[in-house]
Amino acid sequence: MAGQGVVIDLGSWSVKAGVKGQYAPIYKCIRTETQQKAVLDGGKYPIEKGLVTNWEDFEQLLRNTFKELGVKPEEQPVLLTQSMTNTKVNKEKVVQMLFERFNVPSVFLGLTNVLSLYCTGKLNGVVMESGGDVSNCVSIYQGYAMLDSIVSTDVTGKQLTKYISQKLNKPGLDFEVVDDIKKTKTGLGPATGVKSYTLPDGSSVNVVTDVQRAPGILLDPSLANMDTKSIPQTIVDCIEKVRAKHGEDRAKELYGNIVISGGNTEFDGMADRVQSSIQSKMAGVNGIQVTKAATHSAWIGGSILASHENFDSLLLTKAQYDSEGTKAIEGKF
């Protein structure tokens, strides 16, 4: 496997990693309290809102990931995903760690929204990513993010889980338990009477119809008294930014390829509901099409990009880094 190249998607809630050219990551670990020990040998998960918050734990997370993949980092070009919210300082420290602590030969940092679009096989579109800690939308043209179009919302997976916890009104439930209730007992479809959820201690909690409909806040945050944009409104505002700054023709190229990705978009019927809402907000606009990205779309897009014949030209090499230091990162990614 030496020299093949490794693709690692480190989200705020999960790790997805594997070798380039594959259709799915071969190592996956979803963040929960009980799984953290396996991931970090007891450390805390070191990424919050797309940024590294603990560099020692981040290093350990990378070491364990390379170990799980069975690869030697010093032999592997590495594509690591980054959030649209990534900062210059965070970017520099990540690259510094990969070169100086892991001695990797080359690095590329890929934006998750852009990689999710690559997964669809297209270069133009709008990608709304809504995950555990981060929800934002960006327009992409010819494979490059239009950074002046970024729009964010505070509706995230964590906020939805907290809202469900409040609605359950059962103090003492672990965050991970409530998160599982969210995934297994709630949705965007019609509520079907009271559902029972068995807790780890053998007791149960009733998930009433009002709780079952909690994911509706993704489409209307006011239901949770949140003063923030809905997912559909975030997408509309992103497109309107493009219209205002780049003209009607450029905006028209985006309508037909709106992609939603991330854990909050996994609810059945989400793409249809988002499309319907956007159509109502953009009356008179034809050709609006919303599609749900594949699961692990950012990782898959990274695998596709890392397999492209021109990928080597995108990489930052250790020789460049040794020569120029962090200045080599500027303008690269």
C-alpha cells in the first residue's frame, strides 16, 4: 500500500479514512463517549466546529487513524478534509503537524463542500453541508468554492439533539442516548403515535409525536425559538449572493445542482422538502433541483480527486514546506 495515498475526513463527530481510489472509507468511527477511548485512548475528541481544539489529542487521533489503516504516514501522500470555517492559523498548524510530526511526503487540504460536489461528478453547483457542529452553504464554479458566497446557519446536529432533549423533558439522559433517539425515532414524515425507546438501563422513554417531528426545525428554526436561517433559506441566500456579485447567468448555472450533505440531511424526504421550500422562496425560477449527497460524500470526493491524474500538481510537498515554511501554504489551499 506504500505511496498509494490516504484520504482522511475528520469531522466534528466522526472519522472516515481509507485509501484513494476506493468507493468508501475502510475505517469509520462515529464520535460517542463510549467510542472515544477506542479512537483516542481516553482523550477527548479534538475537533469542534471544524477547528482543532486540542492539538495533542488531534495528533493521537491521526496516529490511531494511520494505525487502523495499516499504513506508514511517511510513505503516504495525505488528503485531509477541512471545513469552510477553517482558519489560516488552524490550517498552518495542521500542515505543520503532518510534515514535522508524521513526516508525510505531501499534503492536500480539501474543502468538504467542494469534495461533496466532486462526488456527484459535477464542477458547478451549490453544496449545503449540515453536520454535527457546522452548517454552511457555498456555491462552487468550475470546481472552486466561491468564497464570497458562503452563508452559515446555527442549525446543527448538536442543536437538534439539544432541542430533542428539552422536548423529552427527562433530565439525566446522556447526549449520546438522545442523539440515538434522534436518529431512530424522529424524522420529517408524519408522526405515528407514541414510540417507545429502551434506555441502556432497561427502562424506557416515550417519544411523543411532538418530539418525533423535531427535525422540522431544520426547515423552520422558529419552531425551537431559534433566531437563525433554515437550511432552505441558507441555500437561497447563498444563490442570491452569487446573483448580486456575479450576475444572473452565473446564478442560473447553480439552480439545477443543489446538493445537501451531512448528518442533518439523512432524514427521509429531506431533499424533497428542501426543494419545495426553495421553490416557494424563489417563485418564478425554473429548473431548481435538490439532491441528497451520498453517505460519506466528502470522503468519496476526496478519493476521486486524489485519484485524478493532475492531483500531484495540487499537493504541497515536504520539500516545499522545508524550503518556505508556512508561507508555502498561502494560495495553495
